[in-house]
Amino acid sequence: MNNPILNNHTPIKKIAIQGYEGSFHQEAALNFFGEHITILPCDNFPEVFKVVDDAAQSDAAVIAIENSIVGSILPNYNLLQESKLIITGEIYLNISQNLLVYPGVRIEDVREVRSHHMAIRQCRNYLLDFDWKVIETEDTALSAKHIRQHHSKHIAAIASKLAADMYGLEILAPDIHTMKTNYTRFLVLEREKQAMPVPDANKASVNFNTNHSMGSLAKVLTAIADGGINLSKLQSFPIPGSEWLYSFHVDMEFDSIEQFDKVINMIRSLTVELKIYGVYKREVPFKKKINDQRKY
């Protein structure tokens, strides 16, 4: 299928996301690519990786990788490790969780709340104040859509303002998440053949194994530090089939690509395997926000 074309002959990008229209994944995609995109909703993250790997279906994908409250989304790191996709960007999205209801529903009418399990965890303190049945669903936006489709008068959803706008729901209680500094980091993924070098790249995601001798990890980390590179993330993963052996994911921030290349050459001799997931532009958290007045 050919991409639809805008009046200025710019192709509309097809972006695969986990979740549905009105989800935070869609909001992140809009922030990165702009509003002229087509969203390809996927039920789960493995499906996202499958869709974006097919050039006939999509141009790129946006996936959540970590949240400031619930931490790293470890299964997505595993999917990234198993794939041949390239990270070409990142987005930090300030997550505002809201209690959405069908128009006219009052707080005393609510008997049940539905949302994704991560959203429920983020709003745990608020929910403790009410004797509501809490139901975990596969997506925040789908929970909102369900209320609109069924004209539910006793069910509320925890979801974004974008979902409220798209499905014509009222925000009964805004910003109900426990920690107000609640943000999620998303990655932009593209196929290796399609991915172009990112201008002014200053961040990279790398995975490596060491020989697991005493001090082997320390030698790698020292080489990174000696190269003047900031290590913004270090995450360990057990190697399947091994006995207490681990691989390591690191995010590196640097001033120039030459500096990064020099450090990579230094640590290659200190590692058994090394894979560069992507070299991209570091995002300043919360710098980008979608226009609240955008029409959908």
C-alpha cells in the first residue's frame, strides 16, 4: 500500500504504536513526527516490532522504554536486543493521568475504574480514597473508548486529555497520578536500511557482554568515563541459558560523534559482544508539547 500524500507532496508517515488512538504513545508520536502521521495501533509490543519490521506496513515505531515511577520496561529491552531495528530518536512525555467519565456522570455515580496496569499503579494513592472496583485493561485509551461506545454511566477510565478530547469524555478529576513528576521515555525505531544518520547526534544506546572476569565491567565503565562520556543509564540483563551471567545496556551522552567512536573503539577490546542500538539526538525532557487545541 502506498503512503497517502499531502498537498506539498510530503509522504504521511505510518507510525506503529502499542495501544490505540488517544494513548500516550500516540501523543509521543505526534510530538516527534508532527500531526501529519497515520497511527497504526498494535495490541502489544511484540506486534509493534513485527509491524515496523515490515516496510509494506509502517515507516517507524514509537515504544515506551521507561517511566519515572514504575521504572524500566524490561521486556521492551529484550525485544530491542532480539531485533535489527535502529533507535533514531527519543521523546520524554510528561504523563498526566486523568479520571474520565461519560458526559454528565458525577463522582458519586462511579462504581468501577478501568485502565492499563501501569496507569493504575501511577494513581494508586488517589484510588485508595474510593471504594471502586479497579479493572486492569490492555490500554488507557481503549478504556476511554469503551465508555464512549457503551455510554457507560458507572464506569470511569484513567487516561490522557487527548483520549478525553478524541472520545468526547469529561475529565472528572485531572492529574490524579501520585507523583507529579511523572514522565515516560519513548524510543523511535526504524529499520536498519531506512535509518539515516541523525544530524548533531549526541546520545547512543549500546549493549555489551564482558568476559565476566573480576573487574571486567569496571574496566568498561572506566574507559567510558575516561573518554569524557556521561553514562545516563546502566541496566543489566541475565543472559538466557547461562548461570548468573549478564549483558549490559548503557545510554551514553557525548559532545561529538568522534568522541563516541573513540570510546567505542576503546571498549570493543574489553567486551565479548557489543551492539550499537542507535546513535541519535538527546531529547530535553518536557521541551516538546503537542498543541492542546489540535483538531482530530
